[in-house]
Amino acid sequence: MTEDESATISTREGDAPRSDLQAEIAGRILAMLAEQRPEPGSRLPEQRVAKELSVSRSPVRTAMRFLEAQGFLRSEKGRGFLVARLPAPGEAAQDFPESRLSIIHDRMLRDRALGHIGHEVTEAELAERYGVSRALLARVLARLTGEGLIERLRGHGWGFVEMLENDRAYEDSYEFRIVVECGALRARHFAVDRAKLETMRQQHEEILAAPEQVTSEHWFQTNTAFHEMIAEFSGNRYFQQAIRHQNNLRRMREYAEFTGMASERIVQSCREHLAIIEALGSGDLAWAEALLRRHLTQAADYTSLDE
């Protein structure tokens, strides 16, 4: 029996997951609900969830039963699991610890951003540094690979992607983003998708309702989605590719900075995003560009990689 298989040996229905795998799956299901925002009452088939998360149905069923007890899901005979309610921004299920996978994932990104681990690493080095099994490490590396943050090197070892490794690189990135993102607003095919704009507005308002509960992953995803949305509205794939690449470069540094990021800064950034959203919704692109330029200029000054 493998480590993951033994981890799926469960408890009574509704009990807290007693394994990293179950905790991880429950957290990923909540993240899926937060991102996809299905209508309450819609079906959430076990098989689809298992396929999307690339795991077997047994631990998925255990995690979904637990989330049912938490009030996020409900089940009906003959229909399986249905969405009961969507999680609030940063909301996590109660009664189980954060999975070791997520903990090691975030520690590794922070350590890389701070230069505590090098650009190239081996699995043996990582397993020893973080005190984890090869099985758990393989899952962490698989997640980082899926996020485009690390890649397997020829022969042995892994290589982290390029990152913004010093303040000069960070400042240069923001200088580039100001030119590109503000330029996207002046693209000849720029067109606002009002449905996407409204969804983005709702996501920011939900964060404003409880900024102290926002996780690093949730904040990063919302923040990057906002800027990529503007690039998408340009109708120009080169603007989109440029902004997506900059977001990937920022990811490790953003993780490193988040632990010291005050909720007041999150509130300020959300309000600035909402002002830009309002200008876009009213069709005042010149004002939206002015607000975006000020927002990016101020964000460039907010840097701290000190421990």
C-alpha cells in the first residue's frame, strides 16, 4: 500500500480528514468552488472532481462528505453531491490542518524568492531540507510544474523558472507593465466584457468584506486575474502573453512578500482595482488608464523581501 493509498483510509462520514491527501483535496475543492462559482444547487459529480484533480474517487468522496458536513455541499439520493453554498474569500473548512503539501509548496516558493535555495535543486536536497517523503515531494513538484514555476532538467534535478530576484528587476518589471497594460487600454480592438467585469467586481467586494481572511493563493489569483482581464479586453494576444509572463515572474516574490502584507494594503489595492473597474464599466478609458498608471506606480514602491 502506498503512502497516498494509506492516507485515504478514512473515518466516519463527516469526520475531519485525517490525512494530508484528504485535507489537500478538500482545500482544492473549495478553491474550485471559489474560482468557478457554480450556482448553488448545481451538481458536482465525484467523477468530474476526481478527474479535474487527477486523484482517485475514494479520497474525493471522503473530502466531499466532510465538506457536506461543513455546509458547502449537500447530497441527494440519485443525484449525488450538489453545491450548497460558495466559500467566502479565503474561507477554509474547519477542523483540519492545512495540508503539508500546501505548507511545503508555499515554503519552497518563499525560500526560492529569498535565495535560500538555488535555481537548480535535486529531489534529495529538497527532501532533506523540508523533511518530507519522496511521495509527498513528488506531489509538490507536480503542483509547481502545473503552475509553470519549475521544470525537470535533463538528467537529474529541477530548475526554477526565471524570477524577479532583486529590487532592480522588480522595478524594471513594473516599468514594463505600466507601458504594456496602459497600452492595452488603447488597443484598437479593446472591448469590455461586461459579464467578466461584473464577476471581477464581485470577487473584489467579497475580499473587501473580510481582507484579514484572504490567503496568499487567493489574493495572488484575484490580483493577477484582474490585470490579465485588462490584457484580454485588448483583443491582442501579445498583450495577454506579456502580462501573463510578468505574472509568472512575480509569483515567487509575491508569495515571499505576502506574510508581511498588511490587510490595509489588500484593502487599498482592492479599492484601486474597483475604481478602475468602475471607469471601464462607464466607458471612460482615459480615466481608467490614469487610475491604472497610478495603481501600478504605487504598487512598484511597495516592496519588502526582508524576513
